[in-house]
Amino acid sequence: MIRLLSKIFIRKTEADSPERVRSAYGVLSGCFGIFLNLVLFTLKLIFGLVAHAVSLTADAFNNLGDAGSSVISLIGFRLAAKKPDRDHPYGHGRIEYLAGMLVSIAIILMGWTLFRSALNVILHGGASAYTEHFWPSVAIMCFAILLKLYMFAYNRALAKRFDSPALKAVSFDSLSDTVATTAVLGSALVTHFVKLPAWLQLDAWCGLLVSLFILYTGFKSVRETTAPLLGRRPDPEFVSAIEQATLSFEGIGGVHDVIVHDYGPGRVFVSLHAEVSADANVREIHDVIDNAEKYLSDRFNCSATIHMDPIITDDPETAKLLQKTQSVLASIDGSLSMHDFRVSPSPEGRTLLFDVAAPFGYAGDDSTLSERIAAAVSDAIPGCRAVVTVDRADPNPESLPKGESR
């Protein structure tokens, strides 16, 4: 169905940008979700009331909340597709993350409503469920389960295709609805075919368990959708791919300080430092860097900026000092790595300047670690003093050629 609707309402032409196509699919998914959830809400509410089924009635309002979630997703996609402006030079892509978070909050609110409703019946009692209109209610629940599985499948497929946290949250919501309705259906079958004490209130207990599952799904979804807003760690595989692609260019001998800024799907900015020979022709190496930036931007659908770090590569004395410094650093802690090593002569001797990458959570503050490394280098290499700058990062030396410093 979603493919048929996409052919009717989405016309993908050569002039359409990926952002426009992405937004069109998001809008289509939102509108389709609103329609289907309103249908389920109406059917479940009618039969939940006439069958005196607390769990089915609460599940109906859960679908009403899903319709509201689809409205939020729809608005999020429309706003996220807006072009950059003076006040938002990096676009409005993060609005989609906000939409996903609001969807997650809606899931939590529906779960809490269901929890309170079921708890009230358990504590104070209520009319026996499914004393009438049993089979029509079962038919509605079976239909709802199949429809929600279909909604989960197409929303998950679209979320993977367009890397959309909002659609991912909607797909999780559809899956939680499937589990919830399945539990309600099981409770209805047991209530109808098994003679149970009136005080047991199996229908209400089922609603209580379903509400807890929905609450868990909502909180999990909140965590996943807020992570990019807070500035989560980039995917290590993505960073490694960026490093390897950059190192594939002749003249670039090392890569470090890879920084990824995520301003929403399709709006990723990458900056990094590339080590080049200090003796290389400036114009030639600048062309290499320009070609590398364009290649990264096209391959990874991002905006790439590369800073050149000139490194002396053919001086035996510098290479010797580098090797000794690396040995000193390894003796302090193997989790530390270094980059930007250079030697500056002075009347008092030689000054070794370099950066050290320390993992997040590394014990001690940066100044203490810097002083410790500088003292160890001065003791191990007479006539040299070290000036150390500490970076907080997750070193990944496996992504670099052997022997390279970071």
C-alpha cells in the first residue's frame, strides 16, 4: 500500500534533492499513520465500550495517541526540510530529532494513562469484560495486530532508508502496539473460555502489564532520540571509514582529530587534521587536500574540512626523537597516543612539541597529565624539554598505518 501511495503522491524527478524526497516520504508516512490510527481508535473504542473491556478501551486511546504522534512526526519532517537561513546556517534538521523525542514522550503518556486505568479497575473493580460482543472484538483485535505489524514494517524500512530517528520512534511505537493488542487478545480469549473468579480481573492485570511494556518502549525511545541532540559520540565505523578514505590519497601520511558535527540527517559536518610532509610543494599538497575534501563530501554525504599539519618525515634525528618519545608515552600508559610531533631548537636545547590523545574518563586532569609526560620525556631524553597538549578523545590507532603517530 505504501508503495502504491508513494507512486501516486511522490513524484521523484532528477530535479528533486534527496532532502525533498526524504521529506515527502516522511509526510506520506505521517498522513497514512494518522488515517490508520484513527480507524483503529474508532473501532477499538466502540467495541471496548460495548464489551466492557478496560484493556481494549485503553488500547483505543493508545491508538489515538499514535495519531497525535504521527501529526508531530509530520510537522517535524516539514520543518526539518526548511533550507538554511541567516539564523540557522546549518539548516533545521535537528527539528526531526525533537519530533522523535515528542513521539517518545507521547508513548510514555499513553502508557501512563493505560497503567492508571488498569490499576483503578484492579483496586475498585468493574464490569466483567467480554460478556457480549466477544467475537467482533476478537476480529477487531486480530485486524489491529496485522495492521500494526504492517505499519511497523514500512516505518522501519523508511527509517533505515532515510536514517530517520522520528520514523524509527514511530516504528517502535507500532511494535509496542502490536505486543499490547496481542496481550489484550490473549486476555480476552482466556476470560471467555476459562471460568475465572470475578475478583481476579484478568483483563485489568493484562492492561497493567501492557502499560509497563509501553512505558519501557517510550523511555528507550526517548534515550535514542535525545542522544544526537546532546552530541553523541560518532559511529566508530564512520570515523574509521573517514580516516581510511583520507589516507588513500598520496601525500597524506596520518590522520587525527576527526570531529563530526551532526545537525540532522543529511547535514553532517566533518573536520580533521591530515599530516603531510613539511617538504612537499605547497600548491601540490593543497590540491591533494582539496580533492580529499571533495571525495569525502561526495562519498559520505557530508561537508568535509581538512586542516594540513606539516610533519618532518625525512630527518633521521627527528625520527629518532619521535621514537624515543613514543616509547616514553607507552611506558606511562598504553592507552595514550600522540600526534603533531615537531622539534623546535632553542639556545637551551631542543623543545619537543606534540599532542597526546587521552581517552574520555582517563584519571586526572589535563594539566597534571601534561606535566607528568613532560617530566618523563625530559628525564629520558637529555637536553630536551617537552611541551604537551592533551586532547580528550578515543584513540583508534588500528585505523592508521603502523608506525604513524596520531
